[in-house]
Amino acid sequence: MVDIYVALIIYGRRTFEQVPSILQTKVEEELNALALNTDGSPQRQ
């Protein structure tokens, strides 16, 4: 489910706030591993 929510956030179909709270930590970790913010945009370096 984490991968699905990550993909939905990246493609703009869901927001991080729409991710169930039980999955938010894992989704945020996966987005960070991809160098993305919780809104799916690239992190600034």
C-alpha cells in the first residue's frame, strides 16, 4: 500500500494528508528515499 500511495502522491492524485495516518510515516520515508517532499516535488539541496 505504501508504494501505491507514493505513486498517487507523485502523480498528483492524492495528497499526503489523504494517506491513512498509520501509513504516513512509511510513505514519508519512501518519498524521502526518492528525494521528494511530502507533496511529491523534488527536495531542494
